[in-house]
Amino acid sequence: MAQIKSTLASLASLAILLLPSSVSALAFEGAVGFGSKATGGTTSFAVTTLADSGTGSFRDAVSESGRNITFSVSGYIVLETPVSLSSDLTINGQTAPSPGIGVMGREISASGKTNIIVRNLRMRQGTEETDDGKSAFNMGDASNVILDHCSLEYGVFDTVDAVGAVNVTVSNSIIALPIGQQFGAHLETGPSTWYANLWVSAHNRQPLSKANTQYINNVAYNYQAGYTVANTGGVFSHDIINNYFIAGPSTTSASDDYFQIDDNQSVFATGNLLDSNKDGVLNGAAANTVGSAQVLDSPWASTSLSIVGSLTAAEAYASVIANAGASPRDEVDAFVVSTVESLGTEGAIITNQDSTGLSNDGYGTL
Ligand SMILES: *[C@@H]1O[C@H](CO)[C@@H](O)[C@H](O)[C@H]1NC(C)=O
Ligand SMILES: *[C@@H]1O[C@H](CO)[C@@H](O)[C@H](O)[C@H]1NC(C)=O
Ligand SMILES: *[C@@H]1O[C@H](CO)[C@@H](O)[C@H](O)[C@H]1NC(C)=O
């Protein structure tokens, strides 16, 4: 009996030892939020060609689950058809030689899949996309997905379409210059985390979140409507902390930083700033009244205050300007960031990447 008791006791202490490590396992060092527990793949696989398909292509790499994908080539992969990811994948765009790796022309989809990590990948549909119902990255009803340090420009339907997605993080990424519906991101399930992203020159949906959401340390520039719920959205909770909204030439009403947020919503909003005057200087004022939402005194999500760390909105602006998007920063991202740094005087909502005036018909040269 004593022996059984001591066995039980050691099993219990083993469980206590195991618990913290399984709870704290992260997709990568510094991963935050609801997608941060994705573990991705472990079987090494190298992309060795920029070809659309065939042995060693990106399409080949993502066709089997369990892979941890690296790149020995750099440049654009010109997609001829959409690419569907498998489950249990890690895509390490940062392993590509400088100037890095990107896809153009078609959608990447994680729809229906689970456990995916994507880092340092450029995803640019542009006018080469032939299906106006496709997005730069489609999370469909995927779960446990984290996009980090990605650059998503020239999206056609949504930039990130995540209507049915569960446990999602998009962090340290650029979501800019959507050309079709001119939308950022769309969620209806969640929960999701949007951390330290740079949202630039979209008509709306930065994001549209009919879901429980963490929105922390983002910068939204030259928006027509910023953080949106839509008044038919149902009952959700939102932690909106230390973000910077900055009006630009296309901003028709700066007070649409929060858009269509009704009293069905519960919001914890603190430390947010709005720079509405388009004067070329970063000089925002407090912007923590979020539509007619119910005011929460503390975050709905237990991790929100630890994610925000100590970055104020102004510090988040500096950090996002310096670090957001795929590394190294390429021609398109540099252009996007430079419009933001004009602080009100530059930027346009566009319908064709060519109107940026950048090389390679506006896709930029990688
Ligand atoms: C996946 O590949 C990256 C890049 O080579 C490496 O840093 C990482 O440790 C690998 N992860 C796993 C789980 O094998
Ligand atoms: C989402 O994450 C929670 C908390 O880790 C987990 O309990 C739940 O099963 C996840 N949902 C899916 C669909 O993976
Ligand atoms: C509030 O939520 C309820 C329940 O989901 C819904 O029936 C109602 O239409 C919502 N009201 C608004 C103004 O969105």
C-alpha cells in the first residue's frame, strides 16, 4: 500500500514536471498568441528550384505533411495554380539566400489543415491572379496556424481569409496594398491574435473580426475602415492594446479607425493612439473608445498583457517600421514602409500593383 502511494506520488510529481514544458512549447522563440502552439513539421525537405511544380519545387515540398521546409534558392516562384498546404508543416522562408523567397500570382491555402508555421514568406497575388474569389493566404477552416514575418501584398479577395479558422496568430507581418476587394483580413471563428503587424492602404478589414480577438501593437496606415466587426456580427470579445492608427491620403474619415462596432461587443482597449491630421509628424492622441462596445476593465484573454510586454503604441510604431515583414526587406516592402513614414502625405488604395511604379510590373525584383 505504501509502495502504491509512493508510486502515485511520483506519477503526480512527474505530471507536474511534464505540464509546464508541454504548455510552454512554442512554434519558435518569441511566438505569441493563439497560433503560437503550432509545432509544424520535423522532416527536413529543401526547395531547390523556383519552378512551379516538379521535384524540389515549393508545390512538391508542401504536398506531404510532417515536413520542415528550407530553401536553397531565392527569388519569386510564379504560381500557375493555387497551392494547397498539407498539415504539420513548417515553411522557413528565412533559410533562402538573400534577397529571400516569395510566391506571386496565385493563392496559398491552408484550408481544412492543421498545425502550420509560415515564416519570412512573401505572398503577392497581384493581377496575375485569374480568380477574384481567391486570397493571398487562405486559412479557410484551418486550425493552429501561425504566420510570422510574412509580407502579404496585392491580395485579391481578402489578403488573409480566415473565416473558419481556429487558434490563429499573424505576427510581425505586412498586410498591404490589397487590389481586389481591397481588404486586409476576415475572421468569423477564432480565437485569433494579430500582433505587431503593419496594415497599409486598404479599404477595410484590418481585420474584420466577428470572433474573439487579440489586437496588439499593430500599425494601421491610410485606412478607410480599420478594426471592424460589422454590426450583424454577434457577440464577441476583443483586446485592443497599444495600436497606432494613422490617417493617410485615402482616409476619408479618421474616426473609422474602429468601424461598425456595436454594443454586442465587449472590448478592453487601452494605450491606442490615432494620428488623424496627415501632417507628416507622428503626433497621435488617445483612441480607446471603440464604437458602442461594452467596456471591459481587464482583458478577456489571459495572455494579452504578457504579449504587449512594455511596448507603447509609439514604440510599437518604431518597432513595426523597423521589423515587420519578411526578412530581408525587399523592394515592395521598402516602398510600403516609406509610404507609412510619410505620416499622412503619401499612400494610395490601388487596383493594380503596377501603379506603385515598382519594377517587374509592380511585383518588385527579388
Ligand atoms: C526546421 O528547420 C529549421 C531551419 O533549418 C531549423 O532551424 C529547425 O530547428 C528545424 N525544426 C525542426 C523541428 O526540425
Ligand atoms: C485551440 O486551442 C485550444 C487551447 O490550446 C485547444 O483546447 C483546442 O483544442 C484548439 N482547437 C483546435 C481546433 O485545435
Ligand atoms: C447582437 O447579437 C445577437 C445574438 O447573436 C443578434 O441576434 C443581434 O442581431 C446582434 N445585434 C447587433 C446589433 O448586431
